[in-house]
Amino acid sequence: MRTPEAVQISPNLRHPDKERAALPDVPETIGTCQHPPPHRRIAADAARGLYKSFHLNFSSSLPRPLLETLAAETLRSDSVHRIAKIYDQHLEFVTLEDNLFSLAHKDTYVQMNDPSAGEPKIHSIVDKIVSGLFCVLATLEVVLLGKYKQDVDEVNRRTGGANNGAAEFDGTDLIGNTKHLMNAVNSLPELTERKKVIDKHTNIATTLLGEIKGRSMDAYCEIENSMLTKMSVDRSALIDLLRGKGTQVDKISKSNIVDWAEKLYGQSISAVTAGMNNLLSGGRQLALTRTVEALMEGKLNPEVDTYLLFDPRAPRSGPGSRLRGPFKEAIVFMIGGGNYVEYMSLMEMGQRSQPMKRVIYGTTELLNGREFMEQLTVLGRKMGLRTTGAAPPQ
């Protein structure tokens, strides 16, 4: 929901921390994602009779102690009747696609692996992640209810007596033309928004093409594929490429790539590329995809034999049991950061499965290679390790 849409629902939508004029005959809608939420300010506004009623919307579940504090203060000021509704909206995540979400927790990998982080800090991070995952699960239930409502509307439309949903007019053509003109005018804002989206995608595509040309990424991919498919590598071309175009991030592993090229001459090519076949695209599965597929199939597999199933319906004292499959749906969540490559690999796996499987991919935050390297650099400094090379460009 965009801000203008929220204002249309509640014209008096305001931030709870800002000063506002009293409107005693107008209901107030308050939405907050603050931690902790401004419950004392809300109670003070209710005590002043600032609005006729208060509809409180919290991005996650309001902790019981804060709820009790809000109740006690409104009772003390005899304003509890002004609190009309309290909603836990479960919005502690960002949906990027139908099967992709992020909790938008910054630098989780660094925080979880920081050698100076104490147990309370780790527990706080884990609790925050659990709260976000609970919001995702609660929202998935809402999506299912919404689909049921859509089916009911479809039945009502089919049995409402209309002729395929088409409106019939008994008046002159002027009435119909006027209606079409009004529809066209009303659709202008929507068409404008669509144009903005198209312009954004065009700008993204242009920027990506510029990055590919500026960093000679096509040449890197060509040499990489030559190493794996033709079982040969042009050492001089590789050295020239590393000396030419590309950012510091592209060249930061220069010594490792050259060492790998030298090994291609000193060892069997099959021995060197055996481990790479599972890491690169082009018909090769990522380690994460192989693991998820094996877990969902539920077959005996030494790679996943050590995974345990924790069933919330089982007794708490009981140990985790082995996974029992097969499964048609799964939520894969990466702590410390995820990426689009893993997401697309999982989507392809689900599409080619028979029957098709639905996989939802989530992560604490989505990272690209440069951002993950920056976190590794910060973590290396915290661990007292020396860092070589210049920092990645901002």
C-alpha cells in the first residue's frame, strides 16, 4: 500500500510523534513500526481526547507488557473507550516477488560472526529474525484467505444475471461514449504509474548494459566457460583481461584466478573442474538447490541424512526426528544474506519437478558480491586479520 492510498482510507493519517491539532469528531488511524512502539504517546493523545477514536496498527505483534501499560494508562485517564481497534499487521518483511522476501536486517552476517558479540546480542538478533519469520507465516495465511474471497467473488459474478459481465445501455450512443471517456480519464493515473514502471525497467536495463560493457563481463564469462567446456585456457588473454577493464572487486581475486590457471597446466583438467561443476550455472545445480531438492524428495541421501525435523505438534521434550517426505512446498531462509542466483536456481528446480513444487526463498537481506565482500572486510578487521588491496568502490 502506497502512502496516497493510505491517506485515501484515512485522511487524518499522521505520524504519532508529530504534533497535531485536536479533531474530536474524527477517527484516527495510527501505523507504527517503531521499537518500542510509542504506546505512552498514544495513551496521552487518548487522554487529551485528541480524536474521536483510535485505530492502532502495529507492524509486528505488540508485546504483552506494552499492551498492559497502554491499557493501564488509558484506564487511569478514563479514555479506554477511545481505543477502538488494535491490529497486529505482521509487516516485518519486504516482499520483492511472489516467492521472494527479505527481512531487511542490515549486516546480519557481521553481527552473527562478530567475535566480540555476547550471548545477549546473538539472542536479540535471533529473536528479531524469528519475529520477522512469524510475520511471513501469518501473511501467508492471509494470502490464502484472500484467494478464497476471490473465488467467492468469481462465483457471485457468474450467477449475478449479467451477460458475461458486459453492461447494457438503453440510451443513445452519447451515454456510452461519455462513459468510455470517463473511464479513459479515470485510467490516466494508472497508465501514468505503468509508464513510470516501464521507464524504471528501461533505466535498469540500460545501466546493466553499461556495467557489462564497462567491466568487460562478457569477456570474463567467455574465459570462464572456456576453462570448463573446452578444457583449455588462454593464459595471455586472461592476464590481459585482468590488466584491462573491470573494477577493483573484479580484480581482487586476481592472484587466485592466475593460480587456478596455472593449476590447469599442471593437473588433470577433470580434477580441477570437478568442484566447479556444482557452483556455476548452465545446467549445474547450486549446493543449496541440491540440498533443498533432496530434503523435499524425502529419499535417502547422505548429503541430508544429518538434517532433523522439528515438528511443533510433537512433544517438546522429544528429540528431533528425521525428515519424512516428500514435500510439495518449502520456505528456504538464509541467515546472513542471500542472492538472486540462489533464488532463481530454486525457482527453476521447482518448475522442472514432477509434480511441480513451490519454494519460497527468504533471507535476512539480499546482497550482491560487492556488498558481501564489504561485510567480509569489516568482519576481517574485527577479527584482527590483515586486509590487502583497496576497499571496494562505493
